[in-house]
Amino acid sequence: MLTRIDHIGIACFDLDKTVEFYRATYGFEVFHTEVNEEQGVREAMLRINGTDDGGASYLQLLEPVREDSTVAKWLAKNGEGVHHIAFGTADVDGEAEAIRGKGVRVLYDEPRTGSMGSRITFLHPKDCHGVLTELVTSAPSRH
Ligand code: CMX
Ligand code: CO
């Protein structure tokens, strides 16, 4: 079961400036930052609210750290903006398999490491009416 919006991924050219916009405009503070080398991004997670399954909802601000990263490619084509949405689930493996069985392309054979030790996978945007969709299971320490 997909139980919540885990985050909305937003691609930006300058992470520090974008973080400052969200702080100054809305009062959202940075909850966590990290570089995910595998995904080719430097990211800031802004926590919006907790949820009743023990998870939370975030904005994920993403700045590419190398030119061949998926986010760099997307920014070059589209400019800044909403890059993907992510649904939270207790069972990313099971959800990915079930969705794959419905004919939607799941991009990874096995979930990979996402923010804060979470496990993530992605569904191809062309199979999801134009929306790059991520599935996330939070790390146990966040429950
Ligand atoms: N949202 C919607 N559509 C998208 C998209 C996005 N974010 N990214 C690409 N597309 C579309 C393109 O517009 C293009 O459509 P057209 O053929 O109609 O022009 C098509 O998908 C192919 O795009 P592409 O630019 O050629 O890009 P690739 O096929 O090389 O890569 C994808 C697309 C989805 C496979 C790749 O972005 C990917 O693997 N994404 C998952 C990983 C990721 O995004 N990591 C960063 C976030 C990390 C995190 O959240 O933690
Ligand atoms: Co994400």
C-alpha cells in the first residue's frame, strides 16, 4: 500500500539559493542535506509535516553534482521546476513488483539508496502520464 506523499522532488541550479527562497518565503527549514553520488545530486530535505504512519512529507531540493546526472540532463532541457513525486510505502520491494506486474516500467531491478538511508525506486514517466514517480521506504530509524 502507498500511504503518503513522501516528497516532491524539485530540480534547481543553485541549492543554497533555492533553500534560502523556501526559508524566506515560507519559513521551511532544512531538515537534512546530503550528496547522493549514485544519483548525482546534492540535496536538501525540507520537512513539511509528520504523517500518521510514522513517516513524514518533505520537499526534496536537488542540485546536480555532475553533468551526466539525470537531474542535470533534465535541467538543461526544462529549466528549474518539479522533477518528480514520491509515494511512501512500508514495502517498496512489494509495491515495485506489483506495479511492474501491471506493465509499468520500474527503473531498477532492486531498490537503491535514497535520502536518509531510505530505499527507493522509480517508475518511468512515460508509463505514468508524464510524471516521474518514485517509491520510498523510509529507513527504520525514522519511524
Ligand atoms: N518527468 C517527466 N518526464 C521526464 C522526466 C521527468 N523528470 N525526465 C525525463 N522525462 C521524459 C523526457 O521529457 C523524454 O520525453 P520525450 O521523449 O517526449 O522528450 C523522456 O522522458 C526521456 O527523457 P530523456 O531526457 O531522454 O532522459 P532519459 O531517458 O535518459 O532518463 C529517466 C529519464 C526517467 C529514465 C531518468 O531521469 C531516471 O533514471 N530517473 C530516475 C533517477 C532520478 O531521477 N534521480 C534523481 C532524483 C534522486 C532522488 O529523488 O533521490
Ligand atoms: Co526523490
